Amino acid sequence: MPNLEHPAYPAATLLHLESLVPCRESQVSMLLSIFGERQQFSFPSIFIYGHTSSGKTYVMQTLLNTLQLPHVFVNCVEYFTSRLLLEEILIRLQNCSSETEQTSHVPCDTFNDFVRLFKQAVASQELQDQTVYIVLDRAEQLREMEANILPAFLRLQELTDRNVTVVLLSEIVWELFRPNIGCFEPLTLYFPDYSIGHLQKILSQNHPPEYSLDFYAAYINILLGVFYMVCRDLKELQHLAALNFSKYCEPVVRGEANERDTRKLWKNIEPHLKKAMQTVYLREISSSQWEHLQRDDGEPGQLKGLSAHTHVELPYYSKFLLIAAYLASYNPVRTDKRFFLKHHGKIRKTNFMKKHEKTSNHLLGPKPFPLDRLLAILYSIVDNRVAPTANIFSQITSLVTLQLLSMVGHNDQLDGPRYKCTVSLDFIRAIAR
């Protein structure tokens, strides 16, 4: 039984729409009930929000295109000023109302001009009798424009006295949009993140025709088992699935295993998925380079990329500050005298020290340290004398901004700021060289 039902649209069209938007049937059903029939007035403005890659843009585009509703779809990142945005809406509206595509420039300096030109654009007979939808993707960019743009879009139906609905798509909540002076409240609709079951269903639809659906679903299950805890982005998971599937199929292609030998297939793909885990979201190498590495069983570190940190260039003293921060984070305070003083005298190794030195500090993670300890270690590892100038303190702030150091606690603490080193040993070794 189909989940989508609406008296204004044929059942076959709704069934096709349902197949195009898996795991988003409830949201599409809600939008259909809000839109109503073509000639009916819809809600003046709708605000749809949710995390990245939760299907907001895809669902709206698919819904409007499948039902052939007159609409204008504009990305606010591409048209970053109010004038560019308003003019682009008018140009696309003219294309929507006429069969021949028009790219003529439509001068529109103010929102008053936009309202006047909008009325002229929808005066054609084919747009007068049905709702026109204006969809603004990445709508958070509207907050950077003039103060009247967002409130005016929210009540565009009232200003133009036309059957128009404005749909805002954003990754942030409505409370961060609302102006201090108040505005018309849109109807809000939330798109939740895809669950692991939803991701399994969506990703399994892209299976190659030469392999069975069960075989590809088993591969997707393995992929999600590795990446789901660190990556919920559907686009990134689709990229990873397409990139690593050829390696998963190798034992089957060579005749060493059949499609049901899950254990052999897992053993073959496991090391390659671990390599891919190092480059999630980074895109530091191209797909062709990654496939070349997989064929040669190479390491991704062989190519210069973000994970190798070969391109990081820091000022002279910032490198020493980062090394000092790493030493302060991973060495106990009681060892500073032994390591950093030339004439420290005789230090007795007690049973207490021996007992706790058996556990590697790298397994316990970085420990916070005060600013004065950082500077004391810095003075001891730099050959020439370093004066505690504003330049040194500004470089510490820059390291925090670059997220190479993290500040622990609050700035208003009386005993001074405390920091923690967030980089790995390999990174420090690369800088120390």
C-alpha cells in the first residue's frame, strides 16, 4: 500500500515519487498536505531545517519536479547579495512562465522593485491559477544581507497579493534567524538524520547490475559498520562505497571466493577500509590516485596530503612552542627537572615512579598544563635566549586558532589559562625534523 496519497495527483505519479525519496515519506506527505492542490493558496513561508546531507534539497527538488509545480530554486551561496538574489529569482521566474529560455538582465535594486516585477512575471495565465514556489537553499546566508530581506521573503504572499510560497532550506534552527524586531513566523519542518537502517536501504539501491542485491547489501553493511560512528554524511558514504567496492569484489573476480564467503571478503577489504578511514572528508587524493594505491597496495601517506602534514608551515618559534606543548602534555610535571635542567643533581627513582611509568602516557591522552610551564620548557629547548614578548603570546593564540592547541577551562580563571596539545606524535616528529 503506498504511503503517499493526495486527491490532486495521480496515484502512479505519487508511487513514482515515493520510489525516488526513500526514508522520507513522512516529510513528503507533510509537504503535500501543506501545498494542497495547485490552485489553492499554500502557507506563505515554510522553513525546513536539518543537518547536512539529510535530504532537504534533494526532496524539495524531486517533489517539485515530479509533480511539475512551477518553482524557482536558488542557492543563496551562489547569489550572495540581495541584488544578485532578487534578479536571479526574476530571471528564473520568466523562464518558468515562458517556453523559451530567457537570460536577459532584469535590473532590481530594491525589494519594492522586486515586488513590482514579480507581479508582472506571474501575470501570465499559466502562473496566475496555481501556486508558485520560491525555494532558497542555504538560507542562512540571508542573515548577512540587508535587514529587510528575510522578513520580506517571509510575507511575500501578502506583499504581492499573489499565490506564492517561499521555502527556506537551512542547516541551522529558526531561532538563529528570527530578527530582534520580530517577523512573520514560518511553518517549520524538521528533517532528522538518516538512521543506520535508512542509510543501508538508500546505499543498497546503487548496487551494480552485475552483482546481486544481497551481495551489495552485505558490502554496505560492512562499510557502515566501519564508518557509521565517524561519518553520517550520505554523500561521503556514497563516495566511499563507490571507491572501495572494486577491492571488495577482488576475491570473487579471481575465483578465490563466492558471494557468500563473507569472512574472506571482510579479510580482504578490512585493511583498505582502515586506510580510507584516515582520509574521511579530506579528499586529499583523487579517486584515480586512490584506486592506483589500492592496486599497488600502497600507503596513502606516500602521497602528499593533509594527513601527512607535509604542507604545514609555521613560524620559527611556533614550532618550538608546539614541541614544548607536546612535551608538557605527555610528560609528568615531576620529570621536568630531570629532562630540562642541565645541573639537576641526583634524582632518586622511587618505586612509585617506576610503577606509574610502566603505563604509556600516549595511551592516557594529553594532559592540560599551565602557561608558565609551557614557557619554561620553551626556554630550555631553544638554543638562544627568548624574551617573553607579545609576539610569543600571539603565536600561542594562533596555535589555538589553528586547533593545534586547545584551551582548557575559561578565560576568567585566576590561576591563568591552561592548554592541551591536540596533535599526534608523527606531527611533532615532522616539525622536529
